[in-house]
Amino acid sequence: MAVLFEELVKVLHPEIWSKVYDVKALIVPKRATIGDIITIYVQVKNPGMVAGDKLVELSIDGKTLSQIISLDPGEEKLLNFSFVAEERGRYEVKLGSLLKSIDVSPTSEEIMKEAKESLEESMRNYLNETISPLSSRLNLMAANVSSLKQDFDRLSSNTSSEFLRLLGEISELDERVNSIDNLVVALIILSIIAIIISLASMTYVNLRVKKLRKT
């Protein structure tokens, strides 16, 4: 009786019957890298008493991969589905009531490239926000010193007290220019140290990525 009922369902509603199967296993890799060919294994069983074709549909992030297989009553088969990981992130894999995920990470080359771009952007911002204003102040100080020296030449016939006042202003500005100049040099040295530290960090990240892949 059960066989006749199943045969009737298969004939009248093949689209329903073909999707009735038991999922015995869903084997999914936990991690992958962009560009990898990911293979997923599925073991299904025909739970009925009628042989026929079953439509196995696997959902990967909303996209469906499907295969049609022929199963005898109670027969089990192992299928494999493959696709290329094109983007980084988490891929959700679903078959029936089973749900698993794959974490796809960028390649070590992409990690190094992103780290390099981040470092270059940080250095540009640092130079624009710190070095450029100091350079402008240095140029302004130099212009003031030049102006005072010109005043000194024009007032060469004035009293000695006026000479002393101008000499004092020139000396003070010279000291300020030298101080700023030394600060610029110090900031450049700090920038070089920051670059060395960043390169060391990038090397460490690369080693960590290789170690994670081995695990």
C-alpha cells in the first residue's frame, strides 16, 4: 500500500517526490582563501520504497547549486559541489535543515597590499598634519629674518641703541628658526622609525596568516 501511494505521488507530483530524501552528512571546510576552489560533500539517502531520480539542491549564500541523482530504495550516495571563492567574508551553506559556514579570508598578498596602503595613507596624513605646518612656520620665520636684515641695512645710519634692538630681534628669530628646523628633523626621524615598526608589523601579520593556513 505504501509503495502504491509513493508511486502515485511520484507520477502525479514528481517535483515534490524528487525532493524527498534524507541528508545524512554535509561536509564543509571551515576556512578558505580568495581564489580557492571550495568543494562541499553531501551524503543523501532515498528513504522511500520507490527508485527514481532525486533533485539535490545546495544553497550557498542564496545561490543554488543542484544535481540530479538516481537512487534505489534505501540507497545512499555521496555527492560533491564545487565553486570558486571570489570574495572575502562568511559563506552560508544550507541543505535541508543543515546550515554551515565557510570563512573566506584574503590572500597574504592582499593583506600585505592593504597594510602597505594603510601605512602610506597614515604617513601622508602625518606629513600633511604635522610636517607641512612646521615647514610653513619655518618659511615664515626665514622671511621675517630676511626682512629684519633689510631693515638693519636701511637703518645703518641710526643710533647704536636701534642697532642693538634689531640685532636682538634677529638673534631671537634665528634661534626660533633653528629650533623649528631641529624639530622637523626629529619628526622625520620619528616617521622613519614608524615606517620600520609598521613593516615589522606587516611581516608579523604575514607570518600569522601562513601559520593559520597550516592549521
